[in-house]
Amino acid sequence: MNGDQRSPIEKFQGLLRELFQFDCADLDFGIYRIMNHKRDVVEQFISTKLPETVEAELGSGTLASQGEAKAALDEARGQVVELLGRDALDANGDVTDALAGTPVAKAYLDARTRAGVSRSRGALEADVYNHLFAFFRRYYQDGDFISKRRYSRKQRSPKSRSWSSKSAARGEACRLKRSRATT
């Protein structure tokens, strides 16, 4: 499957599996032995716990405030209809020009503006996973974590250094095994 066709959560989960080198189970020394032993726990986190955590955080934060904005809009709409009549709102939910200056109509328009800037749950989830993917991808390359220094516009350095040439060699060996297995 092409990386562009996967959803943001699938891309991030794939990156985490690559980071933990799930496809290199034959490495059985040092940290790899521990990772192989804990593979089921890590996979459970990646596949179930991570999406549950992101969903819970979105539900308690941004989406909760969006729900409050929608409830305020519904209440303001009810007040407009109750005080000004059903003819005060047109088919699009806009207040008629003759009644737009009333305090109830102004409160309705304010609530409508606040509710209108909210984003969907799917868009927010996609942003979270895309940001996480970009963060981890930025510091992981060719089977190794790398240090990429950030400079101001005045100070630029194109070089970044690997933490360890041994782990880079292991990552290269793992990639070669994967490429041989797929061909």
C-alpha cells in the first residue's frame, strides 16, 4: 500500500512498528531481546491503547468545547424563534435584516460564529496523528535515531550526526533482509 493512501493513524502506527523494528524479529541480542519479549505489549499499545488515548483526550479537550459551542448555538436559536418568531430565521439559518439589530439576534449570530469555526473530530484526529508522525519521522532515519539540531535563520548547519554507527549498521542489515524478503 502506498504511504499516501493510508490514513494518518495507519501511517503513524506503521512508523512506530518500524521504530520498534517489529519486522526484524531475528535480532536477539541486547535491547532487541527485550523488545522481542515485550513485542505483544508494544503492539497492543500501538493498535488499541494509542487510539483510545487520543480519542479520550480529544473528547475531553477541543471536542468538548465544540459541543458546548453547539449547545449554545441551539439555545440561542431557540431564543430567537421563541422571542422573534419562526420568520426571524431564513432557510440558511441567517437572521432577517429587519431583526438583525436586536440583542437576541446578535447573541445568536455570535454563538453561530463560535460554533462555525469548530472542526470535525476526524480532522482533529488526523492533525494529531500527522503531527506525531512528523515529529517521530524527523528524528528517525535509516534504523537509527538522529540528532537534528535546530538553528535560527542566522545559524544554519546542514549536517546531523547519528547517535551510533553500530545501530545504523544494524538498521541497514535489517533493511537489506526486508528488501530480500519482498523480492
